Amino acid sequence: MPCSVKSIFLQFLVKPGFPLLAMLLWFSGTGITYATNDQNASEKIVTHEVILQKMRFIPEVLTIREGDKVRWINREKRQYHNVWFEALGEDEPDYLFPGDQYEKYFYQQGEYAYRCGPHPLMLGKIIVEPRHADPNQQSSSAASHQKNLSEARQEELLYLLKQDCGSCHGMRLMGGLGPSLLPADIAAATVEDLMSVILEGRPGTAMPPWKALINEVDARWLSQTLKSGGALE
């Protein structure tokens, strides 16, 4: 369905009684990577995004393929950061102020740790895999990380989190029918714990499984966003 027609349908469907139907329609056409279109799917050069927010790199560990590009975007309201591959012998780069971006291509297989210069506890890692790796030897985790979320997809997931999840957990996620999802209240849960609940639900409770609407990449991003407090902005 063309986007213009889809938008018209969404205006009608995003009304009381139609939220899940609207999401299914919207999510069915959503892309999650930027890539060139003149190559086979296995040869596409992908641009991945890492968000700098709440004193964290999101995701902290990103798996890509040789030749891919990573774009870091500072989404803080006031805080500055940078992306420093200190172990490579690079000089500390300029600061990224809110709204600024930094891009880097990765052409060689390996693991590349980096940090924020002014905030040394803010750590990240890029794992670069061979472009022609045997897909049967790739881990499911690595494969899922190759699909990074676009900005549009992140906005859609935040809408789901605040509207659908908020109907039980409270519009400010402070609790209601369901428990609070504030960072302090879920500190004991790992990202993987939260992903499991999001995808599989909690049998015997009002928490349904969401795996029919979102995949593991979506669930990881939602879990990391909840842990970092990014959903509260």
C-alpha cells in the first residue's frame, strides 16, 4: 500500500478500538536499515545508528559486516559526548552536542571498543564480521544486530510503549494494572529478562506476548530504552 494511502488509513484507524489493527498495518511496511538498492541483499552496505542518550550508547554492542557504516546521534537535551576509539591510537575527537552526528566506516573484521572521552564509564563496542560469512555459522544474536532500527521505527516503538504499554503500566510508566517500568524499579532485570517478558508475555497475568507485532531487535531496543529511562522524555 503506498505510504500516502497508508497515512490516510492510519488517521482513521488510530481511534479507540483500532490500535492493534493500526499498528499491524503500519509495522508491516516499516524498514529497519538504510541500504543501497543496486546490489544483492547479501551485498548491501548498511548504515547502522547508535543513539547517545541518558549517558549511554544505545545499543552498547553492535554487530555489523565489513564495509558497513555506523552513525552516532546525540539525542541528549543538553549533554555533550564524543565517540573515541582510543585503542586504535586515535586522537580524542570533537564533542557531539545535542543533535550532532558522527559517522565511521568499518572495513576490517574485528572488535572495536570505544568510549566517550569526557565520560569514561560510557562504553561501546562495534563487532565487524566478514561480509561473505557463511550464514549458517552466524549466531542469531549477531544476525539480529545487523538490523538496526531507523529513527522512524524508534518513534513507532515509543508510541507503542507509551500508548499500549502505558494503558496498563501507566502513561508515565509509574505503574497501574501492571508494575512500574521506571529504571530504578527494573534495575534488577537484565535487558534479556525484559526482552523475554516483552516477546513471550507473562502467562496467568494481563501481560500478553508481543512477538506477533515486534521482533527481537525491537524488543532489545525497547528493553534498553526502558533501562536507560529514554522512554520518559
